[in-house]
Amino acid sequence: MTTTATQGTRRPGLLLGAFALGCSTLLAFGNNFTRDEIALRQAEDLQATLVQTVPPALHDNDLLADPLQIARVGAAPVTVYRARQGNEVTAVAYSWSTEAGYGGPISLIVGVSREGRIIGVRVLSHSETPGLGDKIDIRKSDWVRSFDGRTFDPGATQHWAVRKDGGDFDQFAGATITPRAVVGAVRESLQFFAEHRARLLAPAAPAAQAERTPAEQSQQGKQP
């Protein structure tokens, strides 16, 4: 009688444990699926943004297949996507961000020609106020196009500010913090380009040379 009662008591516990295990498995699967979906969407957004900041006419390579990581002191490394025609780098696009947004961090992609001129700037993500600060998004207004064609002159930094601060860029009615943050971020991104220009524009090694061993390359140099 005691054994039967004990078995009867265990069955609900076993069923509950099995149910909990099943739920945990489903949740883990769901989380993995969600992460994969988010990663896919982010990759698609990045690809679409790169097309807008570095037009396909400027390169014959896959930008995403040729990334470069450049470390910065006291800050996250910068991921750079190099546009090439043959072995020559014609332009670069790189991620940049600022913590100075009104609603939080603002992530950008900045496209720059080899001459240091902005090709395009696009906002990847932000949490700015709808109807006010969100005008930094190209889908909301053309404000971000005001960077097109701009260069950075260390002797004329006063231009890189919103008009309220004496600069060249419009602010938004009721929202000055957001455009101020983006202008500052883009200015910093051009300073980054100037500081790392040689590395960013370094030509690619010819594919044929890269595939040969040093000994083979040396032997080729000795041939008449």
C-alpha cells in the first residue's frame, strides 16, 4: 500500500519535470531562432545601408567580404568595409556611434571617398523621439544628406556644429540634442579617416602573388 502511494506521488513530479524540460527546450529553440532572425535582419540592413553610402559603381568587390578592424584607445574597434576596383581602394565605409543622442546611442555608417570626402551617411539604429529626433533617419527626412560632399578641415572645426552653436548644420525644431550628436559623430569619423588614411587606403596584394609562397615569388624574380 505504501509502495503504491509512493509511486502515485512520484508520477505528478515526473510529469511536471518532463513538462518543464519540454518548455525549456522550446524556449531555447525559440531564443536561438530569434537570435538568428535578428542577425539576418541586421545583416540585410547593413547591406542596404552600404549600398547607399558606397554606390556599386565605385567598386567591383564584395564589401562585406573584405572587412578591416582598427583598434582605438579607450573605445570599441571600428569595422571598416573597403571598396576596391582591382587592387585600389576607391572608398571606405565604416561603422561609427555616439552616446550623445537624446534617447540613447546612435549608430551610423559613414562612406568616405579616398580623397576624404563624404559620400553618404546613414543611421543604422537609434532611439530618438518620433516626430522630432528621428528626422536623422533618411526615411523620415533628407537632413542626413547635408553631409554629402563635406570634408574635414582641422583649421575650420567651427563649421562642424548645428547653426544654434554657430555651425553649418540645421537643427530640428524642438530637438537640438539629436542633430548635434550626429554632427559631432560624423566630424569624429572624418578625423578617424585622416588619422588612419594610409592603412585604410592600402592597396590589396594581387591575388596571384598572395597565393604563391615566398620561395615561389623569389624564384620568379630570378627568372630572365
